[in-house]
Amino acid sequence: QVHLVESGGGLVQPGGSLRLSCAASGSISSIHAMVWSRQVPARQREFVASITAGGSPNYADSVKGRFSISRDNDKNTMYLQMNSLKPEDTAVYYCGAVGLASNYWGQGTQVTVSS
């Protein structure tokens, strides 16, 4: 089992920045990739970014050039640095871990971009 806890969400003005964190605990060695996704009410959850165990990132086109994903394996923590935020980035952001046999998700953290 892997337990994930997101933090760092909040209210920010358009053009501002936030950094989300995802702390992992449990069977860390079973994780080979981690993911950020987001969801707004009445819409499907969408992929935001992912990072492999080796540190290779991948981004959705909508956030490329504005968001940066990273992980600190010593701290078992993944980050999402979000810059130049737009109102359409408003969503609940979820941290996910891809394991050998299962996928795991955190409870989510709300990000609201509004003036």
C-alpha cells in the first residue's frame, strides 16, 4: 500500500505561482512513476504531468512551459511548481503513484485562480 498526501493548494491571482507537494509513505519501493492530475466538477479528470523513477518528466500541452514536476526521492516527495497560472487552471489537483500492481491516489488539494 502507498499513502499519498497533497498540500500547497490555495487561492492565487492570475499570473501567480503555487507549488504543490505530494508526500508518499508505505511501499515506496513499488512506485515507478508519479502523476499529477486535476478535475473540475462535471468534467473528467485530466492528466497534468508525470515523472518516472529516473526523473523523466512529461506534461499536458495545456501546462507545458508553465508547470514543472520534480521529485525528491530522499524525502519521498513529489512537487508541482505552477507558474503563470490562469483561471482555467482552477481545479482539484490529485497526486497519483503508479505501482507494480496497483495505482494510488491522494485526496486532492484545491487550486483556485481568481482575481
